[in-house]
Amino acid sequence: MLNVAIVVGSTRPGNRAGAVARWIHETASRRADATWEIVDLGDFELPLLDEPIPAAVDDYRHEHTKRWAAKMATFDAYVFVTPEYNHSTSGALKNAIDFLYAEWVNKAAGFVSYGYDGGTRAVEHLRLVLGGLQVADVAAQVALTIHGDYVDETELRPREHQYAAAGSMLDQVVAWGAALRPLRLGDEL
Ligand SMILES: Cc1cc2nc3c(=O)[nH]c(=O)nc-3n(C[C@H](O)[C@H](O)[C@H](O)COP(=O)(O)O)c2cc1C
């Protein structure tokens, strides 16, 4: 059984990310092909990157890094829930990604973005970042708009087509997460 994290990519007080993550978790949890867990960046209280050695060297010094690494190592794939901040992802999510290396490699990732324009520019940046970490990013994605998928811009109510998009994205995350398993097992040998 594949183990997939749904990562809450905003630490802003009152963020929209938590509700988006809960929606995708509820949708994903109807599936039997993986287990799904919400991982909230806010629970890890990561400072701005303060590791003296680059993550690829695999020599983490701080307890907060080891805790974050131990959690993310347990997953086969990730669904990143990202806002769009100034045409990119959140600084908090980029920073959290930069903390680790081996924990990401040879895993699959899908994206759920949101913003006034759907957050697609944030996802394009994330794809570039994750490419450097050998993460296989799937093509299908969910792009929620604050005008179209919220009631009064506050209450999340995704339009019907967003459920279909979520289904396609989750299909691809599970397929690629499973397909990369031999490479991950090879890493551990
Ligand atoms: C610093 C900042 C920059 C933003 N830049 C954009 C943007 O470039 N494009 C956009 O569509 N929305 C932008 N927004 C709106 C956010 O996408 C929206 O507020 C969203 O709810 C933020 O995610 P969060 O609530 O989970 O933190 C921005 C919001 C903030 C706080």
C-alpha cells in the first residue's frame, strides 16, 4: 500500500491551505489504493534554513530537521497544496523542501494550487524545484480559483470539474509512486 502525504503549504495564520488539504484528503480517502495523511508545515516550526551542510550531503544537525526528515521519509509520494504568492509558491514551502534531499528522491508528486488565478504559476515553479530533487511531478493538477471555487471568497466549494481534476491527479500520483518503488528500494540497499 502506497503512503501519500498531503502537504499543507502555507503557514500563514488563517490560511486557506488547511481547508484545501482537508478537501483533497476527504476526496482521496475514498480510494483504496493508498493511505493518505495530512502533513501541516506549521506543525514542524521550521526556521529559515539553518543547516550548515547542504541537505544532499545527508548530515542533518538540528532536531527540527531530523523530525521533518523522519516524517517525510515515511511517504512514497506527495500531494503539495500550495498557494500562489507573488507568482510563485510560498516561501515556507520552498524553505521546507530545501531542508531535505534523500527523503524526496525517486518519489512522485502532484499539486493542488489556489489563488486568484488558480495558482498555476506557483506549481510551475514547484515543478522546477522538485526536478532538482528527482521528484517525478505528474501532469494532472488541481487549480482552485478564489472567485470560482469559494463562496464569498471564504468558504471552499470546489466546482464539479475540480473533483474530476483531483481524481486524475491522484490516479497519476498513485501510478508513478508505485512505478518508482524499485528505485526507492534500490536506494535502501
Ligand atoms: C504575499 C502574498 C502574495 C500573493 N500573491 C498572489 C499572486 O501572485 N497571485 C494570486 O493569484 N494570488 C496571490 N495572493 C493571494 C493568495 O493566493 C491568497 O491570499 C491565498 O489564500 C494565500 O494562501 P494561504 O491563505 O493558504 O496562505 C497573494 C497573497 C499573499 C499573502
